[in-house]
Amino acid sequence: MELTIPGRYCGPPESGNGGWVSGALAALVPTTTAAPAVTVRLASPPPLDRALRVEVDRVGVAEGPVARLLDGDHLVATATAVPEPAPPDLEPATVAEARDAETRYEGLLDHPFPTCVVCGTQREPGDALCLRPGPVGDDTGRYACTWYVPDDVDATLVWAALDCPGGWAAGVAGRPMVLGTMTAVVRDLPQPGTTAVVTSLQTAAQGRRHWSATTLHSPAGLLLAHAEAVWVAVDPAAVRPASGR
């Protein structure tokens, strides 16, 4: 089995967006009733525009089946089916609160990866998600943004939408970070043509590692998906795929 990450789904300019790649790999993991969620661990920056090998073990070493994404013999990511975690204790922003938070999007002033397909400031609607997560105007620490849901929405794109807002809540502004691990549950897809709301919160920090929780809600406030993530502070100039060939 193979997976190719199209160049349009970049995060850093030379590698795939962590959320999109995690979602694409998660879609290849055979989940079970006991393990309906998926945890993805990114081992190295995912290369763009070349076929990567996917190996799937029906019986994994952890809770459920495991998939490995390989560039030649080089490990790019591992996805494992896991029991569904509880939704985060995170009050969702309203559409009005999210739109107000977007006016404080720190990436408009300084963005470590401006070509990112999810939150990059050098991308255009129709080609990218163009999310603008900013701090909600209260003392909760929440970040929020709206997402105009495209016609081609799928679970992989939902993983992407849950990705970067968590990073901004965790402190990407002024401290470039990349996704290390992400666990997500997609209960339902948002309706195309609607305005969904993404809410996120930093939950912990220790050294170079930062933890976040993110939710996706419908305009009416229905929980559609949620995620937990671990972020790792990096030198953005050093985020390049290793050669696995």
C-alpha cells in the first residue's frame, strides 16, 4: 500500500502538514469497536510528492492495529488504533467569539510556516483551509477560529483542521513548533458550505514539549471531532525530510 502527500498539503514548505498526514495515515488503520480512535506519532518530517510505503499490522503491539509510513527504510510516522479518549473539558467558542478571535491571529504578524495548508498566510481559499486561530477575548486561554467547510471535506481534512489551532494555543507564536503526536476522534463530518468552529487550549508544557486539546463543533454547537496533541519546539529552518531512498 502507498500514500503520496501532494505538495499543496504542506506544513513547513518542504514537508507535509502534520494534521493532514496524520489523518491520511489514520484512514488506513483498521479500527475496532474496542479501539475506534487513532494515535499518530510523527517520527520525521513527511516528504512531499513521492510515494511512501504503508505497512499495516492487524494485531499491533499496543491496543489495536498499527500502520507505519515509510520512506524507503526510513520511518516517517506510526498510527495505532486506541480506545476513544474522553472529549476535552473545553467550552466551545461561538461563531461570533471565533470570528472576533480571528482578528487577533498572531500569524498575521509573524508566521513560522506561511505556506501551511491549514493556517498559512500565503495561501488562498479554495487551495487551503486558511484558518486564523486567535485568542478568545477572555481569561480562559482558549483560541478559536471559524472554518468554512469545503465540498470535498473528509476525515483527513478534519484532522488537519484540528491540528494547527492546537499549535497556536500551545504557543507557536514566537516559538516555532511542529506536531509530534496527535490522537483524534471524528464523530461526524461537518456539512459542506457551513461555518464550523474550532476551539483549542494549551493543556500543559514542559521544556520543548507542549500539549493541546482541540474541538470541532457545528454552527449549532454539536461536537463533531476532538483531538489531543503534543508539540515540539524546533528550528524552522531544520524541518526538512530525511532521505529515505
